[in-house]
Amino acid sequence: MISNENPIIGNIKNTVDSNREGVLTTFSTIEADGVNKPLLTQQAATTKDDSNDKMQKSIRSWAGWLVMWVVISAFSSNVEWAIVLAAVSVMSFYFYDFSGMFIVYGGLMAWAAIWNILIGGEASWMVMGVVQLVFAVFSCLEYRKYRHINHRKLIDPLSLEHSPSFSSNRESHVAWLSLFFGLFSLIGFCSLIPMSIALLNQSIEPWIDWVFNLIFDLGFLGVPLGIAALLTGQRRKGASIGGIVLGSLSPLVLIISLILPSGG
């Protein structure tokens, strides 16, 4: 049976159908890349913005509590601890959009808990230390919840303008602050020898012991600050590591002070 369809017309028809399918495929690709992808990016940016708002609200809450404890510590003659809390409070207002602040809070609470449990002596101080440990764990869980916000490696280039990432002109400040506070521990460690000589001569003044403890309390802040900078992928890793190493001198001296009396 002979077909009534002209083969030339049939070839033309096939060519047109093929081109039309290609055009539709192209338009589908454009729709997927040009419309859906920006929409998905916008949704991701909105989610990041919501998480950032919640994180900042939590940091403001921590800052408020710290300010309150600064006042309480100052009026209870614990001026040394009030100064440490005031330093972290100032950092809270400056790094209000930095998820690593929860690491700083956790380190601060853990350091206070160690002092109260090991040095406090009384049962009330030990209970306070346990409560502070609970707050330290809670703070670390808060960091785990918001850790994706300021990690520089996780910023999507397509949504960079919508990203609530840590401001680039403050990234290195975390590491430098870690090193700065770590140097306090080094200063305190270097002052151990003259303090020991003063103790032997029984000529040490009470205020010297107060300054010595303040230096080590401030010095320990280099540890959580350095850890926060490293975990969030911030710049100046060398300064962060230096702050961690030097800040670790504070707990080292605390351990030595606990061991030496028993050895004597």
C-alpha cells in the first residue's frame, strides 16, 4: 500500500517537531534555573534571616542577664568577677550577631563552676557550680542550634547579599581578642615567681592577690574565644590558637595551686 504522505513533507514535519521539543526543553531548563532556583535561594535566605533573628534575641537575653549579674557581683563586693562579667557583656553587644558567643558563655559558666566546686568549699557554692555547669551545657546546645549562621564556608554565593553572616570587618576581632585575653594568663603565669618570693617574705598585700586572680580570670576568656573563632571558620587562626594555648595557663595554675598544698 502506497502512503499518500509526501516524504519531503514528512521530513519537514519531523524536523519541526524535533525543534519544537528542543525549544520546550530549553524553556523548561530556563524555568528551572531562572525561576525555581532563585525562589529556593530566596526561601533559604528567609530561613537564615529567621534563625539569625532568633539567635540575636538569645544573645540579647544572655547580655541582659550578664549585666544584671555585674550589678549583683559589684554590690556583693565580688568586684573581680563583676569585671569579668562586664567584659563578656561588652562583647555580647559588639558581637550581637556572632553564633560563637554561645561558646564564650559556655566557657565562662564552666570556669565559674570549676572555681565554685573546687575552691568554694561550702555546699551552697558547690550547688551553684552544678547549676552553672547546666547553663554551660545549655549554651553549647544553643551554639549547636545556630552554628551554621556564621560559618564562612557555608555561605551560599548566590544568597550572599541576604546572608546573615558575621560582618567581615569584625571577623578577625574574635581571634585578636582571644590572643589579647590569653596574654593576661601569660602575665599572671610570669608573676608567679615574684609572688612566691613575696609569700616567703610574708610581705604580700591583699590587693596583689586580688589582681592576680583577676588576671587569670580574664586570661581564661582567651580559650572560649579562640575555640569560637576556630569552630566558625573565622580568620587569623594563628591568633586563635595562641589565645587558646595562653588562656589554658589559667586552669593549669589552678590545678597547680590545688596540688601544691597537699604535696607540702
